[in-house]
Amino acid sequence: MLKKILKGDYVVAFYVLAAFVMMIVPIPSFLLDILLAVNMSVAFSVLFSAMFSREPLDMSFYPTMLLFTTLFRISLNVSSTRLILISGDPGNVVTTFGNFVGGGDLVLGVIVFAILLIVQFMVINKGSERVAEVTARFTLDAMPGKQMAIDADLNTGAIDDAEAKRRRDKIQEEASFFGSMDGAVKYVKGDAAAGLLISMVNLVGGILMGMFRRGLDFNGALNEYAILTIGDGLVSAIPSLLISLATGVLVTKGSKEADFGNVLIKQIFGLPRALYVVGATLAFLGVFTPLDWFIFIPLGLIFILTARKMETSMKEAGAEEAVEAEEAAEAEEIRKPENVTSLLQVDPIELEFGYGIIPLADASQGGDLLDRVVMIRRHIALELGTVVPIIRLRDNIQLNPNQYIIKIKGIQTSEGEILFDHYLAMNPGFVEEEITGIPTLEPAFKLDAIWITEGQRERAESAGYTVVDPPSIIATHLTEVIRQHIAELLTRQDVQGLVDNLKESNPSIVEELVPKLLGLGEIQKVLQNLLSEGISIRDLLTIFESLADHATATRDTDLLTEYVRASLKRAISNKYFAGENTVSVLTLDPKLEQDIMQSVKQSEQGAYITLDPERIRKMIDNLKVELDKLHEMGASPIVLTSPIVRMYFRRLVEDYYKDLVVVSYNEVESDVELQSVGMVTA
């Protein structure tokens, strides 16, 4: 029953009912003290709620609230007036305000009371009334333009029907709110006027009651009832002033969504130059005028030190923005809307996703997928030494809400599906405690995983699971797909850009090689061969020097690739053998190597292999057995061959084992210790 009584509807009903009861039924002075304290607390609550609300519509019921608080305050005036005239004892609150605020001095009390009324009437009420009127007019005038903007966004697909309806409802609410505020401000003005009249009635009536009912002379009645009248007026005027101030704050908020305190402080104390001038002015006044130096000089120094610290912080922030300028420009390029011309072109890389994943790519909703895409391009540039083309992100309503697909040159190459409000947990093999979830496969590497909720995340991490959020899943998948297709994404234009970049620092090697010895297309083929096996082309100078050394003898791009790989043996050894004392590898049967070389035939289109298909099948089967042994040992799948056989063996097995690493003896540094744990035969 108590919970039912304390519900909001009943509280408001009792609040309004109490106001009517006080107008009719006399109440004792101690109860009046309680209600006056409640009135002041409500006024303070309204003021601070108005200050800290992020937008005016957060207090959409403010006009109604204003009506109720005004009614309650007037009813308190009626009750206090009744007690003043009947008994001369309106309670402790009124008496204290009359004696303490006025200092027990009738003249001082009248002056303080008059100042409060002047501030409320001439400054706050008048200004709030004008601002509310203008805001209501401008809001109504702007409605057609806002409606047209919403319709335009809806027609272009920038927003959906639900978002359009939400925006239209908000416009209607704003118009109703500011229109109501225009009229509600009149309550505040009328409340102040009523308080002044009630105070005059209290003073005149009190003097008459004191003289004719209590037998006091004029001076005695004036002193006693004037103090009580001033106290009653102050008790009513202060909450009324707070409500008036709250009204002014609410209608003068400069933004529809603003953090009042932070914005106000930033706008007042946000310019170092202004603070320097203020500090210097205060210090000057403290030194060259009779003003107290121990007040003005320290205060001036505080302003100057604050300005100095703020200026340093702004410089650091500017440096960070300069570092992020390139990333921001690339991210902005991705955010640009499509146009008709772009639809005629085939994007090198596309990421399409269902509408359920849109929040991950929408920066306004806190999504950071666009920033992750920028970081993917930077990471691959550092790892492989090539520039990844712009990655186009698009929403596709034909996909499932949580589905995404990755396209390379307009053709879908991979896809995945995520649960937006879940995390992906993967067992690395040493989980202490299994947890329940929705079984699935990790999209990038096809590993067993489960979807878990936010509440299970901490427990899963404690148990040893690897927990990944949805944006990281998509970013990892996209990175792996790009790595797999980076060779075909390298165009002649990209190669020309790499050549031009190298020419700035090493013009002689470029002039020697291009186009005298090799054409741009032949260099492109060599670089693609390297990238297809995950070899970085970042050390372009070494690659070009190796090509220049051997291009005079042959223009076979496959053979030139092998020469380049030999010159990059330090990088290759560091990639596959770094951090290992002894590396376990597989080797090729010498007889198999000889047979492969004998089956190589040359043609105008390049070399091809004529090895018997049955022999190839046996070799693949035997390779699988040996690779399983490596897997059981926890070693990487690496096959070591002679230099002349490497590229042909790689060509035979690449369709079966894309992740198989095939290196030749010429590509291994002398300090690397290798151990053959198996031999591939056929």
C-alpha cells in the first residue's frame, strides 16, 4: 500500500491537493514551517535540474510544473498571511527570515526585500518572457524547413522510416514545449506581482489588527508586523526567484543538446589570450593602485598560470591532430556518399553489411569500424610494403541484419555473421572452465567459438578464453582477406607510385632498371609473386638492385622472382625462423626434385610442368601425411627445397595448401639451424 501511495501520480496529486487545503483550512505554524522548507527544496530541485538537463525537452513538463509550484507558493502565502493577522505567530521560518535576513532592522529588511523584487521583476522575469516569446516564434517558423530536411534524408536513404518518425515527433514536441513556455512565463511574472500585493496586504492588515485587536500603538504594530511581513515576503520571494532563474536557464540554452556547466566554463575561460589580459590587468591594479595587493596580485598570477597551462595543452592537442590528419582524411574519404559515377566503377575492396551492423560503422553512434579500416591499411603497408586501395563500406538491405560480405573487385570472396550485442569467445586450448554459449565458427580462420553475452565476458576471460568484440571480428576477417588477395590488388598504377617514391631517394637505380631493362608490367609481376607468398616488398631498393643485376641475363619474371627472394633472405629468415633455436622442416626427395625439373617445359607464355597426374596425387598424399606430423609437433608447415625447384614445387601444391611455406636453401641465413623431420616423396 505504501509503495502505491508513493507512486509519482499520487505524490503530484497530494501536492496539488495540499495547496487547495491550505487556502481554506488554517494550519498550525509548525506545519507551515515544514511546508515552507518543502517549497524551498522543490525550488532548488527545479533550478539545478534545469541547469544540468542536456536539452530543454528533458524537462518537457516544465510549464505544468511551473503552474503547480506557483499555486503551492500562493497557498503558502495565504496560510502565512492568516497566521500573521490572527495570532502574529507565522512560525519559525518566517520570523527567522524577517529578523536574520533583515538583521532585525526594519529599514534594512525593506531594502533587501525591494532589491529581490526589482531583480526578479526587471531582470529575470522580463528577460525570460522576451526570450521565451522569441524562441517560440523561431521554433514555429523553422518547422517547415526541418520537416523538408527530414523528408530529403528519408528519400536519399540516409535515415529509415523509424528515424524519420522519431525526428518528426521531436520537432512537434519542441514546438509544443516552447509554445507552452511562452505562456508559462506569465505564471512567474504573475506570481511575483501577487507576492508583492500579498505583502502589502500583510503590512496594512497587520498594523490594523495590532492597533484594534491587540491594543498596540502605531509604532509598535508597524515594527512587529513589518518584520513579519518582510519575512513572509522573503520566504516567498526566494523560491519564486529560483523558479524564475530556472525558467531563464531553460529558455536561454544556446544548444538543443548542451552540457551546461562544461560549455559555460569553456566559453568563459577557454581563451588563453583573454586570461593573460585579465591576469595582467589584475596584477596592474594590485601594483599601481591603492587596492589590496595581496588580493589582486595572487589572483592575477592564478589567471596567468591557468592561461599558460591551457596554451600548452592546446599545443599538444594540435600536435596530435596533425599526426592523425592523414588517417582522418582517409576515413573521411570512406565516409563520402556514393554518386552515380562511382557506381560505374568496380571498387577493389568492398565491405557490405546488414542494417544491424550499421551502428558499428556510424561514428555518431560510437562505432569505430571506419577508424579500424584506416588502421588496417596502415598495418598492411608496414607489414607488406604496399598500399591497400580505399576500402568501400556500404550497407546492404538485402543481407541479413547481422551479416556482412567482403568483395574483391566486385566479386564476393568471403562472408560472416555476428551477434551485435555479444562477444566471440575462443578456446586457445588451455581453458580451465568451459562456459555455455551459442556455438559458431570464427569467420576469418574457421575456428570453433561461442557467442557469449556481456555478463559472461569477465568470467570467460578469467577462465582463459580469448574474447573478441564484433568490430574486431570484422576487422580481423577483412585483414586476412586482404592479405590473401593483396597480389591481385597491386595494379600498375600502384607500382608506378612505388617507383616514383623510390626515385626521389635513389634515382640512379630506377633510371637503370626502368624502362631500359624491365617494363612496368614485368616489375608488377615480380612484386605480385612476392606478395602472393606473403613476402614484404617494403625493401624496394634491394628488390630493384637484384632485378638490375639479373635482368640483363633473363626477363623471365618467375626466375627473377627467385633471384629477388635470394637477395631478401634476411627478411625471409626473420619472417619464418626468428626466435627458434632449431626449426623443424620437411625436405623433398632428391629423385622427386630431379623428376620435377625434367618435367618443366618452356613456351612463349612461360614454363609449365608435365609431371604425371598420378605422380602428383601421390606426392600430395605423402605431403599431407608429413604435414600432419609437423602439426602434431606444433611446428609451422615449412618445406625446404633446392633453389631451382622451389617455384615449380610451389606451383604444384599451392592449390592444395595455400598456407604452406616453401623456401629454398638460398633463402635461409647461415645462422639458422634446420632439422628435417620428414621427406616428401612420390
